[in-house]
Amino acid sequence: MTHNVYIRLASQRVDNTIPVAIDPPKLYTPGEIITCASGFMGGHGTYLEEEAHTASVAGVVQQVNKLISVQPLKNRYDGDVGDVVIGRITDVQQKRWKVDTNSRLDSILLLSSVNLPGGELRRRSVEDEHMMRKYLQEGDLISAEVQKKSHEDGSLLLHTRSLKYGKLSQGVLVKVLPSLVKRRKTHFHNLLCGASIVLGNNGYIWICPTTNRGGDDNMGGFTQNLEEVVPHQDREVIARLRNCILALGNCRLMLYDTSIQYAFEESLKYKVSELLQPEPMFDICFLTQQRLLMQEDE
């Protein structure tokens, strides 16, 4: 018994909704030689074979002085000290919580690395250990900062000692590629459209109503008001922002406060339900990219 097998060519799998860059970088595939010149050092994503630096993953070459590395197009979040991340509590253990941060292993949040309710600073007692599930339990979403990377297995140690970190209340979680989140001085933003976003370096983005327009000092802690009714206008803004972020991510555009705000403004001529359709998506991403290029030229 025979079956007909249809295999598409690579040229037939190209997503035409993605805006094409004027000078796209060269894409290296595993086993492809990057350079045979001497004097270079191989970094992540490379290996040395017969005095030639060769790519071990599919991605774009990045060079810092004499160090050559390959940035993969799609990978799990690796994590660096100081990164802002958003995670979900998966388990409560002795003096620690396990957190899903889109990395290879669950991250660790120690009881000694969190602010107690009210911001009280003191040594943790046995009573605090018994109340851990009252502070954070399975399924809770939190924002945190990477404090350290374990040398043993590569897992991440988190902390929420600043009051801007803590349990997240009402909002929407959006997942994108971690490589698309641009590293900035701050990842907490109150947008002009009337919503707040937390851009996690691990590819998790949190969108919520703006509750504190004066600053971020009261955004953290363990309080979680799920009974407050979010107005319809705020819900519509959040839904539009969510679709704009997904559209930018689908077009492989970098995500930060300016690009998201531009995409939101360009999307106002469409309904929220239309934003993820091919034609509106291409229009929004193309115009957003043009505005970003004009801003860089200025």
C-alpha cells in the first residue's frame, strides 16, 4: 500500500506577513563554517573543527571584539543576573517556591529573598515557613528579578525584595520569544493608552490596568484584589495591547515600550478582533517599523 507524501520547499514556507528588513543578517545553520581566520575565540553556539569556527545552532552571528557567538533564533530563556522575569508558582517546598520562568529548569524563590507583607525586614521564623502558601501558592503569577545563576545545574535564583516586584493581580499574560524583548533600563511601563505592562526578559509580558499613575512603588507585595471590576474601556485597551504584542512578535519586531505604543496607535483604525488577520497585521507592523526607523534617524 502506497501513500502520497507532499513535502513543501523552504521557499513555500516563507511567511509573507513578516516585513523584510533592508539588510537582513546572514543566517547560519548547524555545521556551517563561520570563519577560518585565526585570532578569534568561539562563544556560545559555536565549536572548533579543523581550525574553523563552526555554528552548532541555527541563528545569527554576533561578534564582540574577537569573540564570536551564534544567537539562536528560538531557544529557552537562559537568564542573566538583573533580568526582570515573570513566572508562575509551580510548587511550595521547604523555605522556597519553585517558579516556571520559561527556562530549562524551574527557578527558585527562597523565603529569605522575598519581602514580608508590609515590607517588614526581619529574620524568617518557623511561623513564616508555615504561612508560605498564604503568601504565594501554586498558580500565582509573580514578577521578580534574577539574583543569581546556579553553577551546578544552571537554574535561576530569584528575589522580590523591591516593592515593585511581587504577586500580580488582574491582567493578561502574553508569551513571546525571549529574544524579542529588548533589554532596557526599566521593564515596568505605564503606557499613554491607559494600561501598564511588565516586559519580562524571559518572554512573558504582563498587561494590566494602570492602578498607580504616580509611580511603581506600590505595585509589589502579596495583595491580590480579584473582586474589583475592571471597566470595559480598560479591558478593551488590554485586549488591543495583547493583540498588538502578538502581531509584533509574529513579525519578529523587537518589543519595548515605544514599539508597543506605536503599534497600539496604528491599530486604532481596526477592530480588536481584526488585528491578528494577515493584512492588518502586516500594515501595523510595517508602519510601526517605519516610525521606529524615523525615530532612530532623528
